[in-house]
Amino acid sequence: MQKKQLIECHQRITPFIHRTPVLTSHLLNKIAGVEVFFKCENFQRMGAYKMRGATNAILQLTKEQKGKGVVTHSSGNFAQALSLAAKSLGVKAYIVMPSSAPRVKKEAVKEYGGYIIECAPTLQARQAMAKKIEDEKGATFIHPSNDLDVIAGQGTACMELLQEHPDFDIVVVPVGGGGLIAGTALAAHYFGDDCTVIGAEPFEVDDAYRSLKSGKIESNDTTNTIADGLKTELGDNTFPLIQKYVEGIVRVGEDEIIAAMKLVWERMKIIIEPSSAVAFAAVLREKELFKNKKVGIIISGGNVDLKNLPF
Amino acid sequence: MQKKQLIECHQRITPFIHRTPVLTSHLLNKIAGVEVFFKCENFQRMGAYKMRGATNAILQLTKEQKGKGVVTHSSGNFAQALSLAAKSLGVKAYIVMPSSAPRVKKEAVKEYGGYIIECAPTLQARQAMAKKIEDEKGATFIHPSNDLDVIAGQGTACMELLQEHPDFDIVVVPVGGGGLIAGTALAAHYFGDDCTVIGAEPFEVDDAYRSLKSGKIESNDTTNTIADGLKTELGDNTFPLIQKYVEGIVRVGEDEIIAAMKLVWERMKIIIEPSSAVAFAAVLREKELFKNKKVGIIISGGNVDLKNLPF
């Protein structure tokens, strides 16, 4: 992907997204021993950066494609993002969700105008159902992370961060399907000044860490993490970009994720979801790595179930 | 108090406080049916606007007074604010707290460097103990709300709000001891363009509402509200300012406070304390009053016990 594509992507989506603020905390800097800048995508529309990629992907469709709608499979933030982006642009969004998805997730998608199609809770079933919608409705499938237009969109958060602070040494982001880190790495490559990108992943779902070691896309046998946005795996578009542009991945434990999340809630008074806390937990864990650096963190989202908090 | 005093106060405290952001939410505007701007004092140092008044009061002391320290009685945000402001300015802070105060409140004061003196949980006991500290240590007593320097300091939040948006029709703030609303009313009077100030109070502690009706300072027989920052009563400095400059007070129920708090947490992804939610609850309750107005709300603070949430 070229620099020009990212610039055009940002111009394209700007009318439909929020320019989120960059916040800092003296106290958290003191605790982390490093100067950290939080790009608050928890304040993004629908509460997560996924709004960027979803919007870009829909805006790239032809008029005819838009008329037939879009389809994705997701029970997380991308389901909500595609629903809201589609609604904002007058497009129909079909969301394939496992029948076992929490009621609160289904309600959120419905609220944003998404049309839910339930399927059995397996990868095969959701792929088959998405394919069926593509065939029957002529809807365009948009993958939550492994789609170049989605990746470009997600990269615009880091572009904005670097517009405000061109001198970051390191930008840290959580890694799930890899859309955010791939886009961030492209943005850092084109717009940063020797800015490296580091991923953060729970030990419990360290497929990206292992993928970088082995040189091929690895899976997770289990996904016992509180960071529910990071359970997905890399794809054939995200992985090569991560291999080429990402410096490394720091893994963190579940307790560290919860502690980092609590620190941000208590000290910064902002609501971040566990997946977002993974990036700050990585900075707290690897203090030597970040020492004397200027560090940016993309707070990926703030969608939590307040009835089910880990503290 | 003159306009000049407020301007000088703001200049005096600016190096020691955060300039907090003003946030908005399309979704909350839609729900409230009115355009609302939230001045986020939950992002203030130590998590509440009280930092402003405490800092101003200490900065007004003579060198000799500063050498002998300051004393207050509070188990809430002012205890923490005076502790941190004093610490920042190299002054000793004695905080008289009832022995029954929650451990988490005591810990917070200690963390900010305050020196806690416990007393029996009665108004008489805490006043007597504060007097004792004044006499024995030569410390200067600073009242949490009924002090003109504190009032001026609290008014600077509204000054900043009006600097960014000079055209507010109404500014809404919660009312406890009256320091915030008295300062806000002064700021709106001097810096607003026909900007009225409305207070918000729980039905359970509607002493200010009743005081405005009766023309004298009323008390609360009981204080069964979740808005723990609003249990205190008006004083002889705050009440006359409120009588002169405040348009009226809207009362809200406990369920409304909790619902407003939850809305802000879920939709804006910011942590506000119950006392702050009272102001937004008032806007949600009295939709006709605020219709077609440009409304500012001062989010007074974000200090909550995450282990003890009302939802």
C-alpha cells in the first residue's frame, strides 16, 4: 500500500468519523517511567477504531455494490462498526453472528441498524452463512481485519497521532486479527520519523507472537483471555504487513491486563476495554524497552459490559 | 467579588491545574434533545474541580502562613484537593476526617501527602478538632466551600468553558456546599453573554432548593443520596451569591442520577461520579426548560470506588 492511499483514505473517511483526542497523565507517566500519549479511539463513534476501517471499506464500493449491501461475520466491535458505518452511508449491513453471542452484543448491532443473521458458533458455519448472504443478496463481504481497505482505515488513527506528535519513537497497539497493527505500521512507516511499532498480545492468545517467530500464520488452541477483541487470528493480508513493518510483540498476563485497565479507569477517568489495556500493560511490563522513549498507545475501544467488570 | 479577582485567580492557579477538555456527544444530545457541552473536571488533577479552589486558597496565603500549613475538615474530594495542592506548593495539609470515613478515602488523602487527624463523626467534633489544629499548629483553616478564595477558584472552570464557548444560554452544576455554583454564577455573570446558571440537587438533599424558597440557609435531616459530594449545606458566603446570581435549582431522583451516570459512562466512555451525574440528570428531567438552548455542564469529578458501582 502506498502513502497516497492512506492520505486519500483519511480524507475520504474524515466526514464520517470523530477526530479523537490524545490524552496524557502525569501520574501514569510516573508509574510507567515513560512519557505516554493515549490516542482515545474509545471516544470514536460506536466506541472503537473499527469505525474507521468499516467506513473506508463501504466508501470504496461502487454505487451498485452499495445498493446490495455489505456482509461480515463478527460478534465484536466490527459488527457494530459496520452496522453504524453502513447506516450512516445509507447501505444495508448483514451481520453474521453466532447464536451464542451475548444478548448485549446483539442489541448493540440492532441499535446501530445492522441486520443480524444467526449461525452455529463455529468458524465453518459463519463463513458458510456469510457466503450464502453474498450469493443470495449480492452483498459485498467485508472482513473485520484482513481487508486492505479496512487496514488503511484503521491506520488513520496512527496518522492523526503522528500529525499531532511527529516525533514518536514507538507506537504500541493490541493485536487481534491484525488490522489495527498492520494499518498502524503502514502509517508509522510513511508518516513517522523513525517510529517503530510494537504489538501487544495476551499470553493466552499469542498467535501473532508465534506467527512472527515461525514465519507462518499460527492459531490459538484456546482463547481464555479477558481481552475478547484479541481472540482472532492474522490473515494473508495482515500478516505480511506485520512481518515487514512491525518491530516485535510484547506478551502480557491476564492480571497485568486487568491491573492496567484499572489504572487507566482510576487515574485517567476514561473507560477502556480490556483489549485496549493490553497495550498499556505491555508498556508497564517492559519498562527497559520503553525507557526514555516517546510512546504512543492507541486505545482501541471502550465497549465494556458495566455489569461484568473484572474489578 | 469583582471580575478582576476572578481573572487574577485564574492566572494565579493556571500553572498548577489542568486545562480540562470540553467534550460533546451527538448521541447524548439526541437523547437530551439539546446541545450539551461537558466541561470535564473529572480529568482535573486528583479528579475533581476542587483542585482549583484549594490551589487558589493556598496561593493567597502569606509566606508565614504557608510555613505553618493549612487545615480543613472533609472526607471527600476537598480533602484530597487540599492535600495535593498543598504538596505541590510545599505546604503541610492537616485533614480532619471522621474516624468512620471509608478506608479508600483515607488512603487517597495519604497518597496525596495529606496528614490525617481523626475525630468523632459529628459536625461539632470535626469543627472542634479543626480549631484545635489552628490553635496548636498555627495552621490556616480553609473551608471546603464557604471561602471566597475557594469560590473564586471553583469559578475558573466556568471561565474556561465560556472562553471556549462564549454563547452558552445555561450552565448547569451540582450543588453541595455551594462553592462550585457560587463561583460558576460569578463567572457566568462576568464572562457570559446573558448566561444563566441552574443548580442541580438530589431530592434527598434539597437544602439549597429549600434555602432559595425560604430565604435562609436550610439543613438536611437525612442525606440518603448516592451523590455523596452533595450532602453538605450552604454557608454565609455561598448562599448570598447563589441568591443573587442563580436562576433556580432542579431536583432529581436517585434513579435518575444513576441512569444519567450510566448513560455518560456507556456513551461518552468517561468516568463521572454520582454527584456529577446530578447535573446531567437535571437536563434529562427538565427537557422543556433546556429546549433550544446551548447548555454547559460542569462534570465536577470522577472519583468513584470501582468496587462499589450502582449498576
